[in-house]
Amino acid sequence: MKRSLALSIGLALTAAYGQAQAGNLVDLSVTDLDTGKELRVYRNGGKFYVAGTPGHRYALELDNRSSGRVLAVVSVDGVNAVTGQTAGPLQSGYVLGAYENAEIRGWRKNLSESAEFVFTSVPKSYAGRTGRPQNVGVIGIAVFREATPRYEYSYPNWREQNERDDYAGNEPYGAKGGREAQDARPSTESAQGQAAAPAAPMAKDGALAARAAPSGAAKPRDYDRRERQELGTGHGERRYDPVGSTEFRRASNTPDEVVTMYYDDWNGLVARGVVEPPRWQRRQPDPFPVTFVPDPPRW
């Protein structure tokens, strides 16, 4: 059963082609929304792959297998699916409750809408259109466990209070580096909190503003079909997709798990040797299929 999401304010050829579990802490799978079927996961050389169909919409299924809340930072083609930034693990993401299953259907536009994920060509992909095609063809989630709440108790500092009483009647305390000036600087605890919980994306259009590639960037070389990526993720139509917001403090600035899923069209996975073509496609053409000249057809 799927529940509503909360957005953090601070993701050798095997013989068996069955469904493989991509993650241990949070499992990742891909569903084709046009067919309603979950895409089969293929494992090759320790990596996970799925074959997408051009023009089809898809969704990411996140399954929290732990008994506590987790933060999943979702990256599609190297772009954060919430903020539109070039993805980094310490950015905003989705918070999943204990054993919660969530469906991520698109690029987050605001707290009420998302733009659908759709398989398309690399030039038409969101990453390609924003000048960042270098990482097209991969989906990832960086997973963080939540920090255990800490309770701090403060006790009155009688010496400081006595000094303040003695100072009364002169210029305001803090005007020359007193307590007010000290409070204006962030403490170590508050600085850690900012790093652990990135700021929420702006809930308005333009939250996914593109970050242009630097001028003079090296152009991708001409790959052959075994290496050339044919499929990317486009910026589809907007749809009503509400989420809430919540605070989340990471237990560590290092992800507890990073789950990676590669994708391309079927022919691309065949060319890479990830999957074997159907038996009828494996037959090699014969330059001399007939040994002797056959009789012509009768009139």
C-alpha cells in the first residue's frame, strides 16, 4: 500500500533473468506506466539494468525495508529529481517512513506537481536539454538513516549572571563583542544541522532551473553502439502529485547505501551483452542458403 510522501527540507552475464533486488536498505525498481508492468531487472558484472521503451512514461518504486525513517536522494541522469541541480548526495530528497513504499513519477516542480519521467532520446532528455548529457542512462538513490534525537539540558550560569548584573547601567551588553555578538554567529551544532538537512526547493515554477555546462567542455567522443547511449529521461507533462515537507537530520553525511540502476533501450542492452537476443535473432545469415538451383514456379 502506497502512502503519501514527505519531502525533506534539508538515491559477467548471468544465466538467471529473474527480478533482482537492487538495494538492501531501500530497494529500487522501475515501472512502465503505459503498460502497468514492472521492468525486469538484469544483472551483469554486479550492475543492474532495465530496458525502457521510447515514448513510455515510467515511475521509480522505492521500498524502505528498514524499521526507521530514511532519506532517499533521487538522481536521474545525474540530475537531482527534486531540485534540478547536478546531483550530489547531500541535497534534498524524499523521506520514507518505516517499511513504506513510495512511487516517484517525475521531476518535482513544487509541492503539488511533478513533470512525468518519460523515456526519450538523449538530445530530448532533460539532462541533454540543460547541457548535462554526460550521465544520461543511470538512475540512483543515496540513502541516509535518521539521526537519533539528542536531548540537551541547560543549567543557569550564576557567574555569568553576576557579571551581567555588575555591567548593568553601562553601554548595552554585546555592543562590543558581548553575548549578543556571539549569538549572531552560528554555533557548531547549528552548522551541523544545516549540513544534515538541506534547504527545501522553492515551491514555485523554476525550481528545476538548468545549470548550464561550462564553456569549452569536452565534447563526447563518437562511441560505437556497444557504448553509445540511446535512451534518456525527458521532462514530460505536469501532473497533480502532492507531497508534504518534513525535517530530517542525517545520522551521517556519508550515505548508508547507494543504489544504482542503468537503463537503455533493448537493442542497447543486447549490444552491451547485458541480455541475450531471442533465439530467432541469434541465427547468423548464410551467404549460400541454397546448394543447387531450384525449379522456377509453374505458370
